[in-house]
Amino acid sequence: MRVALIATASFDYCVEYAEMLTESCEVLLCAPEKSVAGRSFVDPRVEIAPFHWPRHRSPGNIILIYKLLARIRAWRPDIVHFLGENNIWLNLLPPLLRGVLGVPVATTVHDIDYHPGDSESRRVPRLFIDRFIRQADAVIVHGETLRAAALDKLPVRRDRLFVFPHPPLNYYARLAAQRKMTKTKDGSFRILFFGRIYEYKGLKYLLEAAQLALPRLPSLRIVVAGRGDDLTNESLRIPETENFDLRNRFIPDEELAQLLTDADVVALPYIEASQSGVLMAALAFGLPVIATDVGEIAELVRTTGAGLIVPPRDGAALADAILELGANEPLRLALAAKAAKALQETYSSATLAAKAMDIYQAILAAHAAPSAQRPA
């Protein structure tokens, strides 16, 4: 089977998905040329088609649509899969793909709702996202919780909705191995919080928990790495002490790989979420996590046994979890072993590729059926 992927989500996610999919399919990945140029390595089995990707407001997107259509048409895929839904101009492409190529179109929807404080995603009005979803022959979400929410809130039929898990983000672990990175041993117990930093990520509660835990765990070091609107909140102040390491900026790939290598635990104190690339990067490193009971995050932690789960917006419960892991190295090692096992089994490339193939076969069968109803 030949699958053309369009990189309309986080490039880390798109590359991981494409590399995983090569276990069962021929893969073309259409992606922004800047993202391709900044990547250290991509599995050579993935055929990369880099494009100049204009800003959202640029009429140059019309040219992008034309070039995407031409490249995909020349490659002759069996199915076209948009790896995200958050692009206004790409609303023009599904009817062209269906009309010119006669192939089904799938789209992955990562978030059913806007996250609190996530101003970046809100730049694309919901009207355009819903229209894009309506045009898809199939919609894919990252878990059963999100499936239920999608049926309730999105313009999608039950028979066109599929579940596929967020794949592990192996790139940073591979980079760490390639660079022969080693863990910094200075006596600190490091908890890493990284990624886009918006209100929904719950940094406020991690800082509250750290202050509660520090008197009993003086070796605690909280590393906050990334940028986002929440860090401009005047009520959110990170203490300027050796127990707190703030890196409020874009984090280069090698630096993030080293931060993950150094971490003892990854924190996900989110107050609301659907799924998490941060969690999947931690899983790739075999790192235990402390996560809140939100979205598919808690479900993944429960099923893998890779960490502790606490209620959202509860700094005291988060502090107790920090203290429990900080004082119990055997527990951390046991959780890390469960994360590694999940990576080798449930979240292995072979397992996920087979699941993706099942979904694509179902989409193709529905598309070929004489009575198949096409999206409006």
C-alpha cells in the first residue's frame, strides 16, 4: 500500500508516524522544507517531499496547494493522510485529491477542543477545522476517550471515526545514543517539565508542589524548558534558586536530548489535555512520569504502568508523588522498566504499523463500496 502523508502537525510527530508506517507501507511525507532541513536524520525508507510552506495569511498558499496536488498525483498513493487538521488553506485540497486522484482522504485530529491558554491553536477558527473534518473520508483520534468526545463535538460519523495511539517520539533517544550522551550525576533529583508552556500545562501546580516538597527533598531540581504564553503571567514566578532551572526559549534538539537523559522523572501536571507528545518522548527514554488524570494521558500511564497519576489542580497530591519517587529509587526503576516494556510491545513500530494498516484497509474498503457516502 502507498500512503501519502501531509505534515500538518508537529514535525516530531509526523516523522515518527512516517517512520513507523514504513514497517507496512510505502510512504511519501510532504513537509515544510524548513522542518526537513532542521532534522538530524530521517529513516531513508521515508520518501521526503519538502515544500516551501508560506505563513497562514499568505496567498502563496494557493501555490502550495497546486504543488502538493501535483506531487501527490505523480506519486499515485492509495490513500492520502493529513497528520493534523489545523490549517485553513488545506481545506481546498481534499476535494481536489478526491476528484483528481479518486483516493480517500484521512485526517488525524489531535485535540477535540482548544486548550486553555493555547493562543497559537486559536489562530485557526473552529469553522475551518470543522469544515476540514467534514471533508475527510475518515477521522483518526488518539484514544477511546477522545473518540467519545469527537462523536459528541465534531462533525464526524461513527463509521468514519478510528482510534490510533500517539506513537513514541524516539528521535531524541536516538539522538542521545548517537551523541553518546551520559546522565549528569551531581546528586540532584531532576524533574523535567518541557514543551509549549500554556495555562493548560499546569506549571503553576508543579511550582506549588515543588515548594511543598523541597523541605523534605532538598536535592529536588525542577527543570522548566520551553516557551509559551503562561510564562508571561505575572502571578507565575519561578524562584531564582539552584533548585529551579528555567530555560524560557526554544530548546534545540541536542539540548532536549540531554535534558531527557539527565531527568529522573518527567512531569505532566496538566489541568486539561487530550494526548501528549511530551509523554511519548518520556516513554522513548524509559522515564517514569507523574501525570494528572486528564484525557488519554492518564489512560496511557495506567495501561503501561509507567508512572504515578494525581488529580489535576492539586499541588499537595503532586508534592506527595514527587516525594514518593524522590525517596524510592527501586520504585522509579520499576516504573522505568514498565515504560521500556511498553515501548517494545504495545508501542513498537511493528505493532503500531499493523494497526495503522488495519485502519487504512477499512477506509479503502468503505471508499470502494458502491453505497459509500462521500463527505459533503
